[in-house]
Amino acid sequence: MPGVNELQGTKEERRLGTARNGTVGIYEFDQGVYLTLGAELHDDPNIGGQKYFLTGIPGVCPPPGYPGIPIVFAAPDDRLEEYRMPLVMVRRDDIQPALQRWAPGSKQYRTAAPGAQRRRYEVFGETYSEGWSEYEDVAVADPFDISYSLTVTARNRGGRLRSAPRNQAGAILHHVLKTFRPHSYSYFKVVDSVGDTRYYNVFLESIGPQDEFGEPTERVIAHSVSIRVEAVLDLEDPVRHNAVTSIRSSFDTT
């Protein structure tokens, strides 16, 4: 009989735990900062590739030659980046286990193992249903709290509704605060390894100034916004089990 299809099944089957779902790791949550802010990939003329940019923030003028406000990750490539203001810099600050959200014994899915064959199950001499010769399951992902700092940097302070100057730290900060709120009604967008979109709780932790003052043409207006994401990381490998195909019983009548 033919083996099980290696594909991931439908999105609904993955949601119900009857097909293999995608996985998430630190990379997916790092990328989630860009996706949650609404950033989009555009060509970067300075690196000959693509980068995430924020577009459409009223009253904010992006750096010359850029399609929007660049978002850069503070490490490990910051020494290779050409920073041009305004910009949003993202830094992953901390990863802490969150065992209060752990559900030991729970499974993400249970489905036919790769290469499994169709079998009929017999119980006390009667065939009840069809199934697979082997099954695969995986434990729930481990819960962590991941903290990020987003530093909004521009030359001019400005404000959300002021028309000039247009290179405004205040307007970009307003966009960030609209995205990350201080309550659990804000959601953090993550795309897993098979392309399914997931949403996790995210909380605004603090806001602080990061201004630098020198000559008027060199001053930097900056705000640092700290957020905490109630994340999970897939650290368990799938486990394969042989299926029970029949039950036999004998009774001692002597």
C-alpha cells in the first residue's frame, strides 16, 4: 500500500493538530518585529539587495534615495550597515524561560509517520477502523519571553501632526506605540517554517529618551521602546511510535 504523503497537509489540518505544523525559532521572532510594524521588503540601492522599510508614515521624509524608513538589526551586521536617518534599530535584549506557560504532556500534532502504511485495526476479532502502521507526534514548544529594544532615531523631534520639519522622530515613535500597546490586545506577527502566520501576545515595557546633542547639524533625537513577546521556541524533535493494530485476550477457564 502507498506510504503517507510527506506534505504538511492543509492549513486547517495543521490548526487541528492532525498534520505536521511548521516550527518557530529565534529567527522567526526577530523577523516578526519587522512584520508586526508593517514593514515591507524593498530594494536597497546601497547594498544591492533587499531590506525592510516602513512606508506611509504621514509627515516623515525617508533618507534620500530610500523607499521608506529603514529598519536594521543591531547585531551581528551593524558594522556593515550604512546608517542613514531616520531609522529604526532593533536589538534583541534578553530571552527568559517562561515556565508558567508550559503545558507538559501536551502535543502539537499527531499524524501518520513518514513512510507509514495504511492498516485496518482489529479489536477482539472485529475491524473497527483504518489507520496507519506508525504515528508521529511532537511535544508543545517551550515558552520563553523575548525582549526587544526598538530605537527610533531622527534629526528632528517634531510631532505626529506637525508639517515641518518632516524628518520627525515623534511621528515614527507614534507609529511604534500604535503597534505595541501596554496591554495584551496587541499581537506579534510571526510566520513559521511552512508559511503559516501566527500571533503572540506582546507588551510595551518602557519608553526612554536616547538623545545625543552636539552641533545643531549633528544632533540626534532618539527614543528607545522596550517590548516583551510571549514567545515559544520549537526545541523538541518529532517522536515516532508503532501503532497498535490488534488486541488479543485469553482467559484461563480451569
